[in-house]
Amino acid sequence: MFESLKNLLKHFTGSQETESTVPAASSRQSAPTPQAVDESSAQYHTLGKFNLGLGTIGPANRNDIDQKVLSDMYQAIASGEFNIPANGAVPEICVDGRTDKDGKRKNAPCAAGGTLSIVYGGDLGGASTSGDTNETQLTIRIINTLKEKGHATGVHGDDHSSCGCGACAKAKTIYQHIAERINDIASLTSELGINLTEAEKATIVQQAKNRLSQSDFFAEDRAAILHAAQENGAIFEELVGVHNELGIALNTKPGTTIDRSAIRAKYGPQYDMFVVDAWAFGAAAKEVNPTDNDQDTQRIAKAITLQNVATASVLGHGSLRIIPIG
């Protein structure tokens, strides 16, 4: 099933073809009624298969979805039905399945936290410098590095919390998750054809532990990171509503992203997906790699991937299925 994702590694050289606590998914999700999983859905791996998925967002915590509709949605997404052209070559907007008040999102490459995925993944993978003594300085430098190279950058909040981006709000927890569960996370990425060496895992885990040991690295005011990004040119999206994501669309088709509005229009407003445009990770890694060494670029790209998986695991439930598009 994941054979089409084996080509992901070629993007890791940069080549291309063209929240505070995350809001509960809503009161209707309390005491959900379990539903049998459609057989065609079962072909897609869940986070739980890899001992991941500590959060609440996912189909097992929902009683407002139809399993047949959900299966049809998975199949349509996997076929590429909802792929549309993306503006940009590196992650800019968040994987978040929600939209703005007009039911829209920018057509830009997606990763966990938008540009913050490059910030955190770059830090974990070895793109930080001696001047990046805290999260704010790291964010500002990466934002400006990307801006100087002609890339748009972006972050988001929402309409009901001070830091409405889970990847930002839970950044410290995500670093901790990577440090503690690197083997489970790497097991998932291996299924996608992205293999980490023991040396790469050790380097990434050590950097996560280093940051966690710095008492003043992570900003106490999580919204301050979003503000710092905005003040340095990142575009801000305000998303609305609760989390209704039912899976993770893992997109490896270069130059495209997923049309969230079209998914809602076809299946209903309660059917959302996290969107990970993994094809953009290689270019992002290359742009922030201070050494220009290919091996370093690949490690940074892998670290960005780990940050996305860890974010999904911290925020999402084990029932979230990974839907490859390639």
C-alpha cells in the first residue's frame, strides 16, 4: 500500500518536479457510540498500530460520522481527487483541517504548524546555530532565512484560544514525545519508506533532550511565538470551530495540496482531514541547512517528518488513519 511513498526519499535532497490544549472535538464527541470499521478503510494504517496517538482527535471519538461515507472519503482522497495546485515550494500553512470563517484555506504546502514545522524540524535535525538560544530567536531566524530566499511563511491561531495551533501550543510536549518515543515514530516512517539510521535517531533525540533541559528555551507564553513569526513577515490565518479531523492525508504529489473545502462540500462539514504535504519537506530542509551538505539536508528533512508524526501523535487519537497520496 505504501509503495508509492518510497519515492519520498528523493525529495529529501530538495529536488522537485515542478494550541494551549487542543480544543476537544466538541461536546457531541463525549461517550461516542463505536461503529464497525469499513473493510476498505482497514487497508490504511492507524497511528495506534505504531503505539502512537495519545490525543483525542479521531474517528473513534466521534458519533456523528457514517463509516461507509468515511471509507468513501478515504478512497477518494487516496485517488488524488482533491489534489489542487499549491502555491509555494516549502510548508507555509498548518496541517489543521479547519478553515477560516469563510470556509477557505490558502492553497499552500502544509505541515504541522505551517512554517513552524521547518523551525522545529530544522532545530531537531541540525539546522540551528549558536545564536538560536531560545525558541523565539530560532523562529525569527528561520522565518527571515526563508523570506530572504523568496518563500512565503505562515502561522495560524483560532477563534477561541490564545494559541490556536496545536503544533505551537504543544511544542515542548512534542519534543518530549520524540525523545521518548523515537523508535515508535521511526517505525511509522519506515512504513512510508523513510528510514532513519541509529546515528540519525541519536542525533535528533539528543537535540530534543538538549532543548528540554534548557529551562528558558521554550516560550512560556505560547502565543508569543505566533506573534514573533507575524512580526517578521509570516502570514496569519485565523481558523474557526472545533477539530473534526478523521485521518491524515499524506500527500507526495509535488506541487499540490488538498482542497479541504471540496472535501467538506462533498461529504459534509463534519468530515475533515489533516493535510501533510510531505513532498515539500526536502526543499524546506535544503533552504535552512547551514552546511549545504546533502547528508545534513536529508537528516533535517527526516526531522521535519518526525515533527509532523509526533504532532499527529500528541494531538490525534490512535484511530487516525494515514491516507497516502502519491
